[in-house]
Amino acid sequence: MSKQRWIIKVGSALLTDSGKGIDQKLIAQWAEQIINLRANNIDVILVSSGAIVEGMNRLGWKEKPKDIHQLQAAAAVGQMGLIQSYELLFSKHDVHTAQILLTRDNLTNEDRYENISATLDNLLLHGVVPIVNENDTVSTSEIKFGDNDTLAALVANLVDADRLIILTDQQGLFDSDPRHNDKAKMIHSIHVSDDKLTKFASKSGGILGSGGMYTKVIAAKQASESDTTTHIVSGREQDVLSRILNGEHVGTLINC
Ligand code: GLU
């Protein structure tokens, strides 16, 4: 049986327990499940946000700055915390992690695209879990991915992923914003070309996240270009990755 590739994207609010600090317990749970995925012939690439929020924590900043250079400074500090946590929690399973920081122009330049793709292939071949984030230090408005949902979808295209799992602090995609409408119903399954998909998605990402459901839906459309199926699920849901592996229906499935 040929190996599958799954991209697992982790959002800032989820990873940092809404800004309180990196949630090592959650990372430990995902690490255990990722080890289980790998035992089932699935290679995993993590795309992790959280650098800016963790940097703000470490620097004692209470409010997210608007100035791009302050955000870049916070990201540079916080990226250390992210990588330390992932490396520590995967090392308990004798698995190495690797840091990959990307900008949009890295993926539009053919030579660089080839280099990134070859590096990721080699890391997976050697049993390493790549941890991807945007290279916030060099990203300005023109070369930004804009959000890590888009970055995760482009990585899915790059490595021809089978699945893109977007772990978030919401249960899934709803027919209206559940933060404002308590009658909102969760969408269990929808085709990527269904017109209703973008209508369901709110653009507001909350205080800490950047994209809300809108960028997740756009990411699902982008991912479908490489025939990648997208799941939008709560990262706090017990055994979420193992349950998806077992074919259980969790969160929202966006088919292609
Ligand atoms: N690269 C940013 C960070 O790690 C996150 C961007 C996003 O959440 O979409 O803080």
C-alpha cells in the first residue's frame, strides 16, 4: 500500500489556549496520534501558527500590535517557543522535528519550489516531522501568504497531500456564525464546488486568529487543486486525528 500524506494545520488560538501560552498538553496528544498515523503508513507535515501570540506572551505584550515590524519581532521570539515545544514533545517518541519557514515568493520561484519540495520529501523519507510556518521576519504585505490556512493549502499542493486537516478552536463549519447565532447548525459534509460553501464562512477570525472560517474554506478550494480532501475540526476533540484515520465523521468534511 502506498504511503499517504496528511497536512495538519494548527491555529494560534487553539495552540496557545486563547493566548495563555503554548498548550503542551494538546501538542502531546497530537504527537501521540501523529505517531499512530505514521504507524498506519501516513506521513505528516504540520503547519503551525502561534508564533506571534507566543512572542507577545514572552514579551509581556497584552495587545496585538498593529505595526508590522512589531508583529515580526514578536513572531521571531515566539517561533522559538513553538519549535521548542514540538521538538520536546516529539522527542519523547524518538522522533525528530524540523523547522521550515516559507514566504509566498519561495513557492512562486521554480528553483525554490523544487528545493522546498525536495527538502520535504527527504525529511519525510528520514522519518522527520516537518513543522512549517510563514517566515514572518521577511514577509511584508506583498509577499505574505496572509494566513496559515492558505499556506497549509499551498503545502498540500506542493506535496500532493491526500488530506488537509485544519485543527481549530471551533467544532467545524456552521451554516451561520455560532459565535453570534445559537441556532447555527454544523455542516457535516459538503462538496468543494457547492456554492453554499463560501456563504457559510465568516471572515472574522477572533482576536488571535487571522482568518476565521472564510480562509479555511478558501484553503479547502486551493487544496482541492491537488485532489486534497479538507477536514475542519476542533483540535480539542478527543483523539481527533485517530478518529479521522478510522473513518469516523468528526467536524466538517470538504470533499473534492
Ligand atoms: N505566522 C503567524 C504566526 O505564527 C500566523 C499566521 C496565521 O495564523 O494565519 O503567528
